[in-house]
Amino acid sequence: MLKRFRLWAAPLALAATALAVVVVSPLASPNEAAAGPIISGARSVSDQVSVKFSTLPKGHTTTDVHLLAFNDLHGNLEAASLNVYGKFAGGAAYLAKAVKDRQAQYGSGQATIFAGDNIGAAPLQNGLFHEEPIVLASNMMHVDFASVGNHEFDKGSAELLRIQNGGCHADGCNAAPYTLPDGSTTNVYPGADFQYLSANVVRTATGETLFPAYGIKRFSSSDGKKFEVGFIGEVLESTPTIVTPTGVAGLTFQDEADAANRAVAELALHGVKVPVLVIHQGGFQSGTAALNGCAGNLAGSDIAEIASRLDPAIKVIVSAHTHAEYRCTITIGGVTRLITSASSFGRVLSDITLKIDARNDKLISAEASNIIVENALNSPGPGVTRQADASKEDPQVAAVVSQYVTAAAPLANHVIGRIQGDLTRTATAYGESALGDVIADAQYVATNPANLGGAALAFMNPGGIRNDLRTTDISSGGEAVGEVTYGEAFSVQPFGNSLVTKTMTGDAIRHVLEQQFRVPNTSAGVPCRGSTAPAGGRVLQISSTFSYESDPNALTCDGKIGRMWVNGVEVQPTDTFRLTMNNFLATGGDGFTVFRDEATDALGGAQDIDALVDYFGANEPTGIAVPTLNRIVAKP
């Protein structure tokens, strides 16, 4: 197929020159920071956020460039019961309609971008077909550029390159026929029409970026003059700590600000004066969040720290990763920047307007608005079923959604068992959740037989639990209250991880529990045993055969964990146990390197989703009870 023309830059040819520019004058840029008021950002939905970067010279006019941005779609083809701010919202077809309507309004004066995690951790209807359906939908949205996200690396760089370039998966092109934006079809996966960007992801062996560092799109001013806007794409530097090591093998993830600054210098050499950073990293509003608010101004967030070190030329940042929505300005070192994020799952679309001097291409001002992508005739509430509003969905993408929902339905709607009450990720003060308990129990049961590993206990990483299971959740299969379908179970564990059973000593188990924390529990705290835990900790979920005492507020690492018991018997330092975890944890994922370095005699097992399905079946006909949350208890 012929892909739409884009200009993107392979950074190698200019790398040496660009680096010299950065070393000599790391903050030199063609768009110097203008003096002006310190703007702290919006506080409510009614606040206007318009940032003035420079004064328009007398006699000059401006040209508007509109950026349509979304993030963290995670393959959510269906709208399902997604909602935000009291509105049913989201889903690929509804997002496509919102995007296409604005593209039609803005004509050639727009660029459409997304900031990573378009694929990965997806519902069954997308994951079953190797993430290809959501790429087809994104092609139909005429996306121009995209940053990679951490979930783009879930299946490794070779698979991500296939997602970009096309071709059949090793399992075949099982999602055929593939519909192209022009309405024609092909039996070979066509790849992405948009260009992935990865300024800070390089091949370790060669130093080349995996994808281009930046892309450039040309626009025309009202008098016909051509000018360009550059888009720099990045992912969080710490991606290797939250992705299976095999997924990032052979790659190096560089400091975000350093890589962006190098890209700015290269763009300047191309004559591009307006760079936009599209980055899969972000922050949160503190206090009461608002759709277009900036409560707390992202203070102390990862994206604020990155922004503090960026070249002054970067005035606009499209951020992501946290699944939060905000519209902020951050002023650091006299430089004010506009920063946006658009929630997740297609529920919000950011519409950003850049006003550019038509004569000298300088960025004069920028403003943004977050828009809810509504999809229903009614509003969410207890016991409320969404009434779809067909007028708000794009028919072309709706047909794609229907194709794959229908194809997946026999498996997705199969009832695997029942729950007696809601199983959620809501955690106790010590980090234990009901759904985490059940998943750990399922993995223990699957590997307890001697010939399957002889496990005495099991651990589960909380970040791998992607959804709750509620008795009132009803899929398109129309199952009864309390019944759980395969599709719902898959939405909880969508990664296809396999189980691994290893031998560990009591000391090693204590060490891995200490890796849940840093001291004190702040982002600046000292990590325990090389932990990558966030502020507040990252608490592993455990099977019913294991319990321990915890003091999350202890001021020393060895003070965090008290006594431990396996099957009611207190664990001694030299005791040995067979212990199960998924392959992500087994290879040191989420910073739990003790599983990799202090465990031996690995034995592979079933896929995690299969273990969960079998566990549901074993608990029929009564269903799975809600566990009592007493496996992690207070340390005296």
C-alpha cells in the first residue's frame, strides 16, 4: 500500500554536528524564551489557558496549527462501560469521530498525534489479534506521528517493528481481511500509516535510534508561505524496569531531557523553529482533579522534572503514561511551557492551538482544551447500562470494531465461573487487594503439584492486574450477575505471561519483600536493595499459603518486614521454598531483581490467564469468595 507522505529524520547523519551544538550551547535555540508573567496553570474547567511566548511584531500575522492528541488507548476498541466525569466516554469509533470532525474543521492546518501505549494491556478483542485492529483504527484516524510507550515494548522490539512496518505475525495474519483507510482490504497486515518516534530509545550495539527521533510536518501560512513543526517522540527512561526484560533486550533507554535537547538541535539545523515534545511520561493533578484543570500544577511529578531541563525552544509538551487528564503550564527557570494529557482509553481528546508568526515561523502563543469523547445517550450510574449514541461514532472505525468484536465473541463471552462478590484492586493500608489475592491463589494452585513445580507460595505484581471483576459487570454476551467471562478475565491479565517456579531461601524472600519499598516513602527516598518502587511502595500480592508482618512507614529497609509464615509455620533465614511468579517478575521486572538474582532451579509453567481460568472452574458451582484481607498484617 502507499503510505501518506511524512518527513521524518533519521538522526545519524547530523548526530556529530548536533552533539557539538548541544555541548557548546545546550540551551541555544531559534525560539528564545520571552519575558512574561509566571503562569501557574488552570485551576478549574472554566479557566482559560493561553500561554504567550513572544510578542507579535507590528504588521505580522499569525497562522494557527491545531494538534489533536490522545494517549494510552490500550487497544480499547469497544466503548463498553468506560466513563469519565459523569459521562460515558471512550472507545475507538467514538474517538475517531471526534478526531475526524476536527480534522475536517481544521483542514491542512492540523497534525494528529498520540503519546504512546496505543497497544498493549488491551482487551481480548484487540489482544487476540496481536494488537493489529487498533492500528487499523488509528490509520483511519489519519494519525501523523506517535511516541512509543512502555507497552509498545511488551512483545519486544522485533514485534514492534512489525506493528510499524507490516507483515504477518508468526501465527499468521489471523485478523484478515484488513481494511485500509480508503475502504479496500488486504489479507496481509499493512502496518501503521503513522510513524513511531523514539528519540531516547537506541540500539545498544549501534547507538542508532530504534525509530526516528523526530518527525516534521509542513504547513502553509495564509499567504502561502511554507513552514514546519517538529515532533519529538519519547518514552520514559525507566521503561526497562516496568517491561519484561526480553521486551527491551538490545535497547538502551536514555535520559528524556538530554535526548529531546539533542533532537531540538537537529531540528534547528533543518530550520524547524517550533518543536513539540510528545512523551510517554506524565504526572497527576493533586487534590480535586478537573478535566481542564491543573490542581497542584504537577508539582514533583516526573514530567515536571523533565521539563525543568529542556531546551527553551520546547514550549509545548504532550504527555501521557499516568492515565490522567490535565491542562497545565509550568514555569521553570523563566521558561513557561504548556503541558497536556488526555486521560486514557479514548475518553478524552486534547485540542491544542499553536499561533505561529507567519513571517518568521516563531511560536507566539499556545492554548489547549481537553474534550470528553462522549458515546452515549445516557449517563453512568449504579445499575445503568450504556445506551449507545450512534451519531457520535465514526462508521468506518465502527465497522472495524464490529469485525473483531464478532470474531472474538465465542471466546470472549464464554462464562468461566462466578464470583460471590466484587474482586477489586483496592488495597489495604498494607497493599493487599482481593483481586491480587485471588490471582496469587490461582497461580499457587496451578503450580503446587510436584510435577508442575511443587510451589508452596506465589507472588503477583500489582501492575499486572489491569481491571477489576465486579458482580454487576455484563459483557456483550449478556451473562448473569456474578458470572465472569473469559473476556473479562483477559482484561484483568492481558499480557500472556507464563508462570515460573523457583527455589528461594527465607532470606531471599525477605529481601524481595524489602524491594517493595524505599525509605522514606517518597520519590526522593533511598530504594531498598535497588528497588524501583514509587513513592508509597509497590506491594506484591501473595497466595493464602503465605503471610507476613509489614511496617510501610518504617524508616529503615530492614524495619519494613517482620515475621513471615508459610502454611502457618514461621519462616527461618535458611529455609527453602518453591515459589511461583510470572516470567515478568522472574526476570527482575518492576525492579524485583531478587527473583532473578537470588532464586534458582526455574521451571516454566502455564500461561497466567490459563491458571486463572482453571481456578474459576475449580471453584464451581459456588464461585470464588471475596478473600479476607489478612495476609499482610501490621508489624508489632
